[in-house]
Amino acid sequence: MTRALGTQPVSRWLWTFGLWSLFWVVCSDYLLHFLFPGSPSVLWSLEVFQGVVYIAVTAGITGLLVRDLQRESRRSRIASESKLRSLESAGLIGIFTWRKGLVTNANEAFLKMTGHSREDVVQGKLKVSELASPEYRLVEDQVLLELADKGTSRIYQQELLARDGSRVMVIGGRALIKGDPDQGIGYALDITPVVLAEKQHKDLVEQLQSAHRLNALGQVAGSIAHDFNNLLGVIVGYTAMMQNGSKGNPSREEAAAVLKAAEKARALARKLLAFSRKQSSHPELLDVNDVLQDFEKMLRCVIGDAIELQLLAGDEVGSVLADSTQLEQVVMNLVVNARDAMPRGGLITIETQKRNLDSSSFSGAEAGVYVSITVRDTGTGISKDVRDRIFEPFFSTKKDSGGTGLGLAIVDDIVRQSGGHITCNSEPGRGTEFTILLPWAGPRAAKTKSPAPVQARGGSETILLIEDGDDLRGMLTQLLTSLGYTVLPARDGQHGVDIAQQYSKPIHLVLADIAMPRLSGPEAVARIRRDRPDVKVVFLTGFADPNLLQGISLANVLILEKPFTPDDLALKIRDVLSHRAAA
């Protein structure tokens, strides 16, 4: 440890000088008079000698004191220089000096921070005014004003622009050297990791809030779709019965048109359920080219006359295992986004290909065979900061025009559920390209012909009907009665249990909605089967929630999704009653 001024050995010489002076002043005269009494001439000579000795000893002591002071000063300077070198070589703090606007010296930490070399500093290529990024030039101006006014700056936060274009967030400070406005020294501490961590935390909080909003909106969408399916069930049921009961009547054509519109409404409900993730997906082997060609007319209606649509169907693309309605929804959302990016018209290209990928050719995709669907436009393009967030729920660049930020989030979710991947490539002014990869499922799937309608048969069994929707329960009661069944209608699950306990005759089948107040359909069936273990069951649902079926024996159970036609219901009931339903 460096010895401070006033400690050994300096203090030793100070004490020595003090004692020597005291001794000489007090004792020397008494000693001379004692040794040479009555000899003035001798005493005078001795006093002169006394002064010379005092001066010589004092000079010696002073020389030794100065020597030790110099040693202490040198040790202190060496220690300070060592500390300064340690600070300059530190990996966190960058230190630089400047003169007349040019950086004249900098430690390795500062050079590494800014990406500049020692040669840039030596050659005078590094200007202090160019260190700050354009967004932080106002901070730089404020620092210069404070230096001119006070000679030092406050601690400030600033973003430095590195040589390669990257950005480094720092906190720093500056001071003039000897008050000279043309030269000074500054430091910068890299806090980029801290800033990035704060941003990631903020992004995670926003994503969590978005997830909560998305979940709440999904629950609302699922509830709406459930009620919508109940209404469609009433419409479809009564219309089908009207159509079947009016053979030879011209109104059959109108009834068929109503049923066709109801089928489109059912597809809309499925989209709502897809968003709420309560849809019962129906994956099947699909020829992608066939799906897009059948959907092309609808897409042309959506984009309008100012935009050209080009469909490039690849040869021998093959099939994928996916839900046709969901696949159409994915393409529709991408095409609508492309349309909105071209307000003055342009070209949308949809291209399909069969692709063999290795593990590095597509981000996130494993090596294998895929079917790619590319949607490309000639629109305004997307900046990098927007591309990084484009699939986030509720993130939208079209809020002024009513954008919800859900379209691409749904697209990403559907593609992932199908085992696929999606990427976005775009630059401002150069259009946008979305590429979807879906696992290849085999050669082209042959188009299946619609099966010939099967005449629904009725029966004479007793059916306990549990449905909380009054209109739907009324329609089903009328339908089942017309087919010859004895119907016991119940307004909810608890009411159904009460009827089953009070009814003394056999009940052959329970036809129950799944989601109901007071007591759900599965809970009601579980209680009914305690007394009637062999009763068969058909569950009706607007969405199939597997959690509601936990603990329920699926023997002699069938699930039928709403809305359904009277023939569909009649056939399913006969299947269950005839022991042909799958367990």
C-alpha cells in the first residue's frame, strides 16, 4: 500500500529535526559555559562553531526529508497512473479525449464500443459530433451547451452510432481540460444489455396483456358462435322440413337457397370458433391446387377490379392434411392484407410448389417434403421493425382504417396447428411475400363425389331431449315426433335428470346439448346412467370442448356438431340406436 504524506519515514525525520532543534537551542549554551567558564574569546569561537554545526545538521535532516518526500510523491504518481491505466483498460467504461471536435485518444473499451480502430483516432477521422445517433443529436447539443456554461456536463443517456451502423446505448459524462473549450475528456458506460432486458420485459408484459385480451375476445367469439349455431340449427331444421314436405312446390327452390346460405353462415361460425380455438377441426387430405382454384372466384370478388390476381399452380404439388375452411381463411387473410397494401392497384400472385427442404433452407422447418403456398404482392412493403411484430395479436398498422391486428395472428395459429410454418419477406417499396409450408401428405387427392342422399328413417323409441335453447328444443321436438319417436323435452340438465328419475318407462336415447346452465349435458348423462346404465347418448354442440367430456364413458356415445340437417340427425340417432356408432 502507498504510504501517505506524514507517515513513516517522513514523520521520522520531522521528529528527529524537532528534537535536534530543541536540544541545541536549550542545552548547547549551558554546556559551553560549563566547559569553558570565563573565556569570552573561546566561547565566541565555540558559538561560531556551534552555528555551523547546527546549520550542517539541519541541512542534512532537511535533505533526508526532501528525499523521502520525493519518494512518496513518486509512489503516489505511479499508483495514480496505474489506476488510470486500469480504468482505461476496463472492458465496461470507454474513455476518450478530444481536441477541436476530433477524438485524440481513446481506450480499447471505447474503440470496441464504437467499432472504430486506433488508426481512425490517429488519423483524425473520428468526430465527436458524429458519435451520437441522429435521434440523440438533441442530447449532444445539450451536452455542448453545459460544457460551455459550466465546464462539465451532467450524467446523460445517449445512443452512439457504431461504425457498422449498429447502435449502442450508453450513459456518460464530459468535462473540459483546464477550462479550455477546445479540449476535454469523456466517459461512456455501455448499458445496451440493460436497455434490451427492459425492452424484453416490456414486450413480455405487452404480450401477456395481449394474450389476456385475446383470450377474453376468444371466449366472446366462442359464445357468439355457439348461440349463432343454435339459431342456424333452428333455421336449417325448419327449412329442411319445409323443403321435404313441399315436393312439387316451387318454394322448394327458395328453401334450397336458404339452406345454401345457412351453410355459408355455418362456415362463418367455424371461423369464429377457429379464432376462439374452440372449433372442432376437420383435417382431411386436400389437393392445394384444387382448393385454391375453387376459391379463386371468391378472392377476385374481395380484391376488386383495380388489382390483378394471378394463380400459378405448380405441377404435381400433391396433398396436405388440413381443414379446408381454415386453409381458405389463411389465404383470404393474406390476400386481404395484400389488397390493403395496394390502394392504387397492383398484382397479387398466389403460387404453389412441392419443395424438398434441408434443415437450413427454411427457418424453423425440419428437413422434409412440403407444399409451399406463396402470396406475393407489389404493394408498399413492410419495414423490419414491423416485420418483427407482424404475427403478434392486436398489432396492426391499419388502426386508423379499422384494423384489429388479429388477421395474421389467426393465420400463424392455423398454420402452426396444421404442423406448418410461415415467413414474411418484405422491404419498404418492394412489396411483400408470405410463404407457407405445410407437410406434404402424398400425391394429389382425388376429388370425392358427394354421396347420394340417404333417406332418413325414424323409429318408435323414447328420446330424452335436453336443450336449453327454447327455439331449437321446439324444432327438435317437432322433428323427432314427425319421425315417430316419443320425445321427452327438458329445458336444462337438471330438468333432464328429474324427468329421467320420474319417467317409469324405458328411455332409449338421451339427446343433449353439451354446454348448458345449472348442469351440463355430460354431467346430466352421468347422473342418468346411474339408474339407466345402458342408455345411449348423442351430444349436440356448437363446439367440442374435451374437458366437458372428462369422466364420461364414451360407450354408445356420438357427438354431432351444430348446425345439422334433419337427415343428419335422423341418421345419427338410428346409428346409435342400432349399435353402429363408434365408441
